[in-house]
Amino acid sequence: MSSVEGDREVMRHSASHVLAEAVRELFPDARFGIGPAIEDGFYYDFELPRSLTPDDLPGIEAIMRRIVASGSPFTRREVSREEARSLFAAQPYKLELIDDLQDTTISVYTQGGFTDLCRGPHVASSRDIGSFKLTRIAGAYWRGDESRPMLQRVYGVAFPTETELKEHLEKLEEAARRDHRRLGKELDLFSIHDEIGPGLVCWHANGGLVRELIEDFWKAEHRRRGYGIVYTPHIGRLEQWKQSGHWEFYRENLYSPMEIDGQQYLLKPMNCLGHILIFKNRLRSYRELPVRMAELGTVYRYERGGVLYGLTRVRGFTQDDAHIFCRPDQIQSEVVGVIQLAQFMMRTFGFAKYKMVLATRPDHYAGTPEVWDQATKALMAALDTVGLSYEEDPGGGAFYGPKIDVKLADALGRDWQGPTIQVDFNLPQRFNVCYIGEDGSEHLVTMIHRTVLGSMERFFACLVENCGGAFPVWLSPIQARVIPIADRHVDHATKIEETLRQADVRVDIDVRSERMGSKIRDAQMAKIPFMLVVGDKEVASEGASVRLRSGEDLGLQSIADIERQIRSAADSRV
Amino acid sequence: MSSVEGDREVMRHSASHVLAEAVRELFPDARFGIGPAIEDGFYYDFELPRSLTPDDLPGIEAIMRRIVASGSPFTRREVSREEARSLFAAQPYKLELIDDLQDTTISVYTQGGFTDLCRGPHVASSRDIGSFKLTRIAGAYWRGDESRPMLQRVYGVAFPTETELKEHLEKLEEAARRDHRRLGKELDLFSIHDEIGPGLVCWHANGGLVRELIEDFWKAEHRRRGYGIVYTPHIGRLEQWKQSGHWEFYRENLYSPMEIDGQQYLLKPMNCLGHILIFKNRLRSYRELPVRMAELGTVYRYERGGVLYGLTRVRGFTQDDAHIFCRPDQIQSEVVGVIQLAQFMMRTFGFAKYKMVLATRPDHYAGTPEVWDQATKALMAALDTVGLSYEEDPGGGAFYGPKIDVKLADALGRDWQGPTIQVDFNLPQRFNVCYIGEDGSEHLVTMIHRTVLGSMERFFACLVENCGGAFPVWLSPIQARVIPIADRHVDHATKIEETLRQADVRVDIDVRSERMGSKIRDAQMAKIPFMLVVGDKEVASEGASVRLRSGEDLGLQSIADIERQIRSAADSRV
């Protein structure tokens, strides 16, 4: 961490103490949880006699500002465990933290009359805290444990200058406008229902169409690059997940088994094992390798209720998965091929900026260190071949092999988890996945697990937020809407609609007896790329006036020109 | 049943007794199960001191022929329960049957020295048994119960004349050649693995491609007809399946629930409930109805291990499902639309013959008789509108509404379960699925459940058997194979391959150093529609000699002509 970032973190941490001091002033009986600095800001968890509402935040902020202006010094004091216990005798959460502390000396920090259990460091004076704002209130289980009490968490952001704070708040507002959960509702894209269960997504017709267009493109591109596309079942005997090591290493993400005819079955958490069985279904010669097997496979993994979030943290998701079965001498060129495919996909979907992260051996792993080294070196060599720089994430690999993670930057500069490429020596060994070598005897294949979009759910969320719901023309559920101004224009408008539909444009028509302004506003809200307005002039000239969702007015055009324009926008995929 | 069919059934039943008599001659200690007539023939279940093999069948048949030629009379005798128990004292299965008989008089039939517990009737003399043949041996649990002993079942076919028997055996041979399980292996289409579990299908790249082409066609056609295509999760809270009535009425086909965060979840057996939630996600006006919502939804249902069969009886399958939410006055026109879509699909996939069956109100039903009448009349009126005659299946409807079932006839004249159209008054009521009527108040919608292919698995099996694996050009995984005769022809052959690939033909090339005859034989085995042979003559004229998989030789042609021909065959979908 740079020292600038370190300074900001200290300042944000101090702001959280000031927040706690302000809350105590309003609620003298408040019980305090923890209050760390986080990215861009801070939070503090409280147990309070009543629920806070957003209306409480300005009042709390006002007290904080007074404390900041007062220039209270932050002072550190080391105390014994006994002294700490007596200082926080009325604070059960603090007492629990004290009991869990391994340190022999315990430190507390005081500003104004407020003392908190804290390792520090902090700013010297409350005046050193920059510009801040409280942003929201959320529920948070004590220590993230759903069996413990639910506390109230107050979030804030803090920056050294007012300008930076303002910029950040504007970015937050823009992010809220682009929030895929909000746009998902506004554009009728998807929904999540308690009746089915949290983290389980229903894709509506609009969202489903965009997904299908992405999947069609994905499938065609994979076929072109020599992948075969398969389908495997969503359940399978538990036995295979024991053999693979998932039952041992990945149990907390697996659902409980079902029993069928006295056998235990598991909802699949990944697609690997079906692909291995297809590969092993017949003898494979070294000449057929690599075998590239892809699947848009829906998998189910347990995530705690508290971390579920829109389409980005879910319990069921469709991976754009593939496994490459290859000889060890093919690893590097295959990984290069995957990186190039991933780059092509990211470019097509409008993600120009991304960074590569190489995640290496974790503490808990399968296989030998030698084999891990070999795989890690192959990944590095592939990255070098493509000429990409990368960060390292030591210990961040999966239990069965090292991986390359790609983080996409969206239009607001936020990171999204993108493609993943993993080398696996574990499964081929556990399942004896072999090919017949040139020497006529059996050799273990190497498996490469990879996704280039990640999951349809998360990628779709990322896409929605990146374009703010204004999908590029090729992905827009409705590409053009014909808007007749009055009833006498409906005939001509319908003819235009029919002509464009014949030309495979996704088009609809708004024949409601509403004012034109309101029809245009609705089309704008639905983020339809082309609005084709039809009035007397347009009927006379057998054309339509074209308005883009950007607000740009392209004037009266012939139907042929309009069709060409829509087609060309769609074909260019921008 | 016609009396001709009745006579055949009696004759086939008698043949099963003769089979049992013959088996007893070979195995005096044989224990006998049951031996009924079935379609085209008969079987008998035995417990024997050793396993039979197909080699045993000619010997058994020879004894049967001797018995038939001997003209043994079949004589009936009525006996008391005690007498029956003493007659079959050494036959535990017969004793169990006797104990379960409700009748006060029990009948036995004797021919030659062989007496069997039997209600009859039988032929007068064994000479009245026509031409027969034993066809196969299979395992069968006593009374179909997997916890009871496995018996050996010997199957035979029997017809009044030798000619009919011969015709039937030829049809069986043809059916065996077309068996989708056999072709599934030969053409590398799919596999089922014990490691995953019985009845759970892995689609390989070839089968997956055909499935995808079918699905793409299906999706485009549905969009054209105003359907929105959605995706819903494969698991959901059990609670909703209790509310729907499935937990009560359909329990034996459901898998055991899983527990997630203290809630029970079920693998979905159908897609209805997700669609209802999407429909109810916002207010619906009478003006938006009908809402047509389709999904290629994979569902999981329990089937006993003994009835699982290839792709036709499975435990997980993808329905080409849709639900139409409409006003009662729209039922008829919507059903007409579904029938027309189904006809279009069946025609496209080469099923010219089918019959419609209208299944009406069962004894136990939901809703009022008036509403049932209305729905049944709407289905009849829809069939009349389309001008289709239909059979009635009185009382064959589901408890929640009447339905139309379509049975497809394949190239061998066998029936396959095809499209289904069901009107449902139950779910809208249970889930309060409403629209806002013209009067501004809430009204229950009517739901139409429908599939037009049934399931991808069964439809694919039907398609494979109907075309004997020789998929029409538009569905062939490989449409053309270029076959260079010698190494010096490979360059020109590769150019042809490249040209066709650019024209979106699915093409490959056979560059192995094999003889041309063997390359053609392999292409023929893979049922590739177009073989493009390239030798000196073809290189000189910059063309290829075209051979069809039918064996027809179309002679030397230009690449442009070949491309046109393949495209036109694909576009015509024949």
C-alpha cells in the first residue's frame, strides 16, 4: 500500500471513531461493535435502542462536524486486560473482542470523552479528518455470524479534500443509477423471489434475450476456435465428488446430498466431472489432443445469505465453462489461445481495460509442489507470450492448481471478476484421465479449466452497469420503436414496423393514444437505441424521423437508410 | 379390442405356456413367475439354476416346436385354494399369487404334462399356435419390485402366419439398426454413466450440436410467434410445491428435499412455478394478455430404475415448455396457435403422420363442471378450427384440466409421445394469478401448459430413430467431408474445405493415409450427407466428385455448385 493510501486509511479509521462518539451523544446506551476503515470510507456497527433511518444521518453528521472542528487530540494508552475489561464493562461486544485478543498489551484510543478499544494508528487531531459524508445504514450480523445479533451498520465515505469527496459522491450516484438490481427492475430483465429462494435468479424475456444473444455469440466463437459444446446433468452421484476431492476441500460450498434408490446424489458445483466422463467415454489418441470441451453449465454453490447480492453473488449460476484436455507440451499454447479468446470477448463486449492476476499455491492444496511449479511456470510463460503484465496473488489459487484471474474495469473504473484460467493436475490423476501416446502407452492428460465471461449472471450484471442499461444495438432487446404521432399515422408506422421486422430488426410500435413527448420519454426510459417518429411529413415522404436514445436527432430518413443504419450498428457490435 | 386382436392375444398367451413347458423340460427345478401375452408376442419369467444366454434360445424353441406339432390340448380345471396350494407346493411365486387371489374359484390350465395357474382363455390345441420366435432374455424383478428376487425373462414374438412373423422380425431388425442407444454410441452423440447415475444424460459435442440447432430453430420460431423466452432456477423452496399441490399429488416422482439455511429446497419437476412468479412480478393489464412465456427448462423427476431406457425414459430432461397466461375468451385462439405451431414443428422435423387425442375430465378434479365444459369445448373448437379429427380419451385429463396429446408416427409406424396442450384452472387459483380487467378489478387468468417437442431427450431419440441417424442436412453435425485420394490431392482438398467453411458449411477433411474405399466407408458410417472426393481429374478441373450417403454418385461438380447444393439442402430442411 502506498503511504498516501495508508494516510487515507488512518484518516478514515479515525472518522469511524468520531462517528461512534457522535452516536453515543445521541444514544448514551449504545453498544459498540467494530468500526474499521474500508475502501473510500469507513463504517461502525451499533446496537441501539431504536432503528436508524436515513433521516438520522444529517444529525449524526452535524455532531461529527462539530467534533472534527473542535480539534480533539487522539491519544493512545496501553492498558492491562483487567483494566480493559473494566473500562468496557458495559460493552458486551468489546468484552468479547478483549477475550479473543492474543496480545498481552491492549491499547485504547480516546478523543473528546470517547474511548475505544483499538490497535490504531489514528490521526493526531480530529481536525486532520478530511471531507466526509455518511452514506447509508445496513444490517450486519455481529462477526458476520447469522446466529449472533443483528447490529446497525452506518457507512460513510471520507476523502482528504472536498473536491475528491464530491467526485466520489457523483460516482456513487452514477453507480446507483447504473445499479443492475435497479435497472433489472426498470428494464424488466430479471427478478429474485423469496418463494424460490435467495440467490436464485429468474431471467425475464428481456434479460433472457440479451443472455441468449451473448450465448449465441459465445457458442459460435467457441465452435470457430475448435471447441465442442456439450451438456451434462445438474445432479450426479456424490461418490464422484468424493473421488475428485471437492467433498473434502470444498464442502462448505456444497448443498446437502439427496438420496435416490439408496445412493447419494449432489447438485453439481462445477462441470468438470461430466466432461471427464465424456472424454473417457472412448480411447483418445495423442493425435486428437487437445480436446476442447465447452458447456454453458448451470452450477449450484452455497453462499451465506448475508453475502448474496443481485446477480453478482448468487447460489445458482451458469458458467461459460470449458475444459481443455491436452498433453503437457500443449499447456502453454492452449493457455495462449484462451487468453486471446478472452481478450477478443472483452473487446467485443466493450471492456478495454483489464488486469491479469496470477494466483499461486494456497496453504491447503492437492498435488505436489513440483507439479504446482510446473503449472505456474506454464501460466507465466503464456502471459509472457501474449505480452501481458500481471500481478501476483500469492496463495490465491484453487486447491487443485494455480490460476490466472482477469479483472475487468468498467466505465466507472470499478473492478469486476472476469475470465479465469486454471491448470489442473489433480483431477486427471484422481480419475485416471489418459490418452494413448505416440509410444502406444497411457499418459495422464493435463486439464485446463477456464471461463471467458465467468458466469452469465455476473457478466450480465457487469454489462448492464457498464452500459447503464443502454445495451449496444446488437444486444438491445428492442432495437427500434416506431412512434406514430397521431392515429392517422398508424398505417404508415405499421408498414415501417413490418418492413424492419422482415429485415430481422427487433422492432415494436407504440400505438397508444399518448402525446408524442410521453411516448418518446417511455422509449428513452426503455433505452431503445432508435426511435422512429412518424407524422404528416414522414408519411408524405415515406420515411421516418430518427431520434437516438442519446437525444441526438438525425432528421427525416428513408426506410432503407434506417434499416442500413440499424444493421450496421448491430453488425459492428458497438 | 377387435376379435382378431383378441385371438392373437390368446394365441400368444398359450405360446407363453408352451415356453414354460419347454423350459421345465430343460430345467426340472425351474421356478415359475408369470407369463402373459404382450404386444406382438409374450414372455415368461423364470428362476433357474443358471443364467440363460442367447445360445439357449434355439434349443428351447426346438422343444416348443415339438410341443406345438404334438397338438396337445389345453384343458381348464377349477380347483379350490387348498388344491391349488398343494399343486404348486414347490413353486413359491405361484403360491404368492394364489395367496393374493381374491377369487373363490381358482383355475389351472394343462397342456402336455404341464399345469399352470391361469385365468385363461387359451387355444384349444397347441397346434393352434402360429409362427413364433424367441427374441431375447432380460432380467426382471419379481413383481417389478427392486427389493424382490431378479428373475430371467424370456421374450418371444408370435403371429398367425410365417409371413407376418417374417415381416415383424425384419421390422425389429430395422428398429435395432435405428436404435438411438446404438446410434448414440456409433455417432458419438451422447452417453449415460453409472458414475453420474442412471437416467442422467451427457450430450457429446455431436449430439449437443444437433440439439443446439433444434433449440435455435425452436427459439427463433417461438419469438416469431410472440413468445418471450425465460430461464428459471433448477431448485426452489419446497413450500411452493406444497402450495401447488405437487407435493401432495405427485410426491412419488419428486426427489428428496435438500436443506439450505434451515429451509427445504426441491429440484424442480416442472417449470410452471417460476413462470407464475415472473408473470406476477408486476401488475398485468387485460391489454397485455396473452402473455406467452417459454423456457427450455431442465427438470428432474424420479422414475424407477427398471423403467429407465436410453433417452426416452430418463430422470432429468429438458422440456420445451411454455405457459400461456390468457383470458378465458382467448383459450380457443391460443390453442389454435399452439396446434399450428406444433404442426409446423412436426412437418419441419419430418413427421407427416400423427394423431390427436383429447383427454377429458377425470373422476377427481379441481374446479367446477361448467368451467371444465368451457375448457373442453374450447379445445374441441380449436381442433375443429384447424380441421383436425381426434380420438377421445374420456377421463384421461389431468386433475386440473383437459388436454390434447399428439402421438407422432415414425418411419417404422411406431407411436411417439409428441406435443401436449393442457388447460389449467388449478394453479391460477392456488397462486392467485390475476390480471386487471377492463372493469378495473382482478380476474384469474387461465394457464395453458404446452410443449411442442415434449423433451429434448425423447424428441432427439425419436428423430435419431426416424432418420436412422442420417440427420437431414440442416441438422447434420458434419454436412460435408472432403476426401483427397492421395497426398498430392490434399492441397486442393484443403482449399475446398476452407471455401466451404467460409460459406458456413460444417465441413471436415480426411487426410489419413487410408485407401479411398475405406475413407468413404467411414464417412458413410458417420452418415455424412456429402462426400467430396478429390483426385487428379478433380484437381485439374478445380472441382470435386460428389457422392451422397445414399450411395448416389453425382459426378464431378464445381465448388460453387457444390456449395449451392449443400446450402439449398440445408435451407429446405429435408
